[in-house]
Amino acid sequence: MGSNVDNDPCVAADTVQTKPGNTASAPTGINTRFDIYDNGLIAYCAQGNGNCSPALDVIKDVIHPQFSGGAQPNETANSSDNCKLANGNDPWALPTVQYQPDPISRAQVGADPTAMGSPRDICHAVSTGGDCTQGRFGNGSWDRNLYFKVNYGTSGTGWQSLSWLSTWATTNSVTLASISRYNVYRAEAAAIQAGTLRNVSVVDAKRRLAESVQIGNSGNFKDYYSYANARCAAGQAASNTVKDRRVLTAAVVNCVAGSVQGSTHIAPIGWIDLFLVEPSINRPRTGADQIYVEVIGGATRPDGGAPFQYYLKQRPRLIK
């Protein structure tokens, strides 16, 4: 789940195999795509070896003290920096104020989050179990105004006038009022690559001061930052040959019709692309074993083409 190679090993074209149970290493592998390298990773996904790279855009709801390596302000992690989550000295940590909307008003109550990544659908975020009409499936309604307020300092729908976002939306025929989290991510990634992304309270183009926390009773404070781009390892950009690191291709199966019980072989109905919305971690309303995604649509190749013979590998071979 963390590997940069998203179509290896090959799978049979007519069937996929289910794997029951909670595979703890799966969310941990996925978190490397968000620049988090935690306990439980196999050596293949060790930080910095280039096998399990983060995405270029890793804006998320966890924060980190300033990294020590590299010339300021464009520091990158070195061996003295901790890229685990809530484990050891100066790791990634949840912010003091988190996104927790009220079940009745559907809005954040009290102070705004000090750091905010792409949030869950509001109907999922209002409680541990959520109140979405279709249970695990949301309705695509997420708090766009608050996301941009926290990360870019806008008010109300003023975020729709951000030049880097509106230009991207116009170019890609995207309606801003109903923009998906995936399309916000695409616009942010493009702005990061172009060097035009600017967060509120700018320290540099890629990180924002989220909060200062008092350490002990000494009166000393430590600054925590919300990083827009990867710091713990080199981020990998999407290309015509490499799938975006925040996108997974998944098989669609009918577990009921296929009588799935335990480890079962079942024919897929089709294949879809999924956007990884947030890291899989323990929050007040989420668990580390949950993987939250936004459905993008039918599966595509990295270059945007149809997936046939790319994922299934049904290619003719000349045998002499």
C-alpha cells in the first residue's frame, strides 16, 4: 500500500482475492504517501530510500516542529528528525484544536482548527459513527469554506477568488462552488510545482506556522508548522508513467452477490480510482484502521488514458 509501483504484482483479469481481517500495515503504508513514516513499516518502505515516497502535496491535519536539515527556510528532514506520529521526540502530532463539527449546526464550534487537511464529508465528521444516510458512503458535502479559511486565510466563499485556484479551475472546467477534495488537491499540487502556493501567515511558500505550544513550566514555546509539501522524504510528482501518490486504483466487487466470506476469489465489476483524503490515524472521531477516500471515477492510466491492458496485463506475447 505504500509502494511507488502501483501495478505490481499483476493480478488475474477475471478474479481478485479478498483478505479478511485488519491488516495493520496497510494504513501505515498509506501514511507514507502523507509523509508519515511510523512504526510497523517493513524495511522496503523505510524513510528516504525512495520506495514509498510521499506526494508533493501533503497538507494534512497533523503538525510538526521545524525540521532541522537543509538551508532555511526550505528545510528537509535529516537523520535527527522524527517522522513518526505521536511517538518519540518531536514527531508529527495532532493540533491543539481539531476539526469536529457539531451534529446539529454542522459547523465547527468554537475556535477554528489550528491545522486542517482535506476533511471528511460533514455527515461523517459530526461524530464517531457519523449520520450519513448511506452509512459508510458520504454525500460529497465537505466544509470547503473552513478548509480554505484555515489554510489560506479566506473568509466565507472568498477562497473562490484565489488566483492559483480559480485559474486552475477555469483551465480544467471545474466549478468551484462544488469542487471536490481531489480537484483542490490537484490545484494545490500544480501551485506547489509552480512555486505559487501561498499559505496564510507565510513563513515560506510551502509551510505555515500552525501554533506555538508551551513546553513544561519554563515559559518556553515550541513552534509547530503545517507543511504543504513533503519534508521527511522527497515527494514524487505524478507523471505520464507514475500514478499520483494520493490516488489508488481499486477493484469494485459485489460482496453480497458473490457470497464473500473470508478469503474468497470474486470477479470484479470494474475498477475505480480513489483519492486518499487523510492519513489513517487515531483522532477523537477516527481510528488508525480506517482508510477514508473520495471516489474520483473510473480507473485511468497515469497518462489519463483507459486502463485496459495496463492494470490487467492482458498483452499478446510472441513466443519463439
